[in-house]
Amino acid sequence: MIDWIARYVDQQKAALDSIPAESVETWVACVREAWAQEKQLFVFGNGGSAANASHFATDLGKGSSDKLGKRFKVLSLNDNLPWITAIGNDYDYADIYRRQLENYAQPGDLMMTMSVSGNSPNLLQAARWAKEHQVKVLAMVGSKRGGLAELADHLIVIESEHYGRVEDAHMGICHMICYAFMEIESLQ
């Protein structure tokens, strides 16, 4: 067990080491621009990535907003289960995020999604809709990249296919984005 834990930690460090700092800096700039222009940020994912999206929306909407004194307009689209199940039941599960974007998103808003595979049909459908409606697409993926890599305006790739390691790295990036606003005075 000790050897397995040590290998896991080493592989997690390698996943974290693959985080491209320049890309994270670009994402911080995109989020800051949306904040300054009072644009909406829609964040979502599936499974563990949905949990990360909810966590990110909470940290940005509360912690970062509290520090800046001006609120971020951030919404996790995977948090409204009645709406998700109604869309999935009445239309198709692949529609659950696109149909919500249709109700809320405006040109200049941001869509941020996380996916280890980069190929979830509901994320791809939302990203295609966003591109067609001048909503900027930010995507974090694992090393398989998937279709999201082709659709994203700004892409972050974690060089691993391991779901846990990639999701942990994605959450680390989410924390970096939020804490950039909480800890760096020049971003205010």
C-alpha cells in the first residue's frame, strides 16, 4: 500500500506540473474582463467536474467577490437538478447545458467547462451553441483532449488520463483563479 500511495503522489505531482501557467494567467484575465464588464460566467461539468464547477462558482461568487467588493456574476449550470432532469427527460440529456445557456447567455459572456475526456456530448453541444452566439468558451481537459479542444477559445490540458488526478488538477486551477483575485492586489 505504501508503494502504491507513493506512486499515486508522484503521478499527481506530474499532473500538477503539467499545468500551463501562461494558460492559467490567460483564464484569470478572461474572468477579470468578464467581471469588469459585468458579464456572466457559466460553469459546468459532469460527475466530479460538476462538483468542481459548483465549488468554483461558490469560491468565485463568495470569496473573490467579497475581497473585490464588486460581485462576480457566476452560475454553476449543474446545480439546478429539477431543470436538468426536465430537460433530460423531455428532450435529451445532451441538451441540459445548451438549453440553459439559451435562456441566460448573452454575447460576451463566458462559458467554462471541465472534462477529463473532452468528449461529453452535453458539453460539446453547449460549446457549439456558445461559439455560434459569441459566448467565449474556456475548457479544461485531460490528455485525450477530445472535441472540446477544437471548440475552446482558451484550453488548458492536464497531461494525464486518470480521472482523479485530472479533476484534482482542474480544481487546483479553479482555486488559482479565485485566489488570484483574493491575494493579488493588482487584479483589483
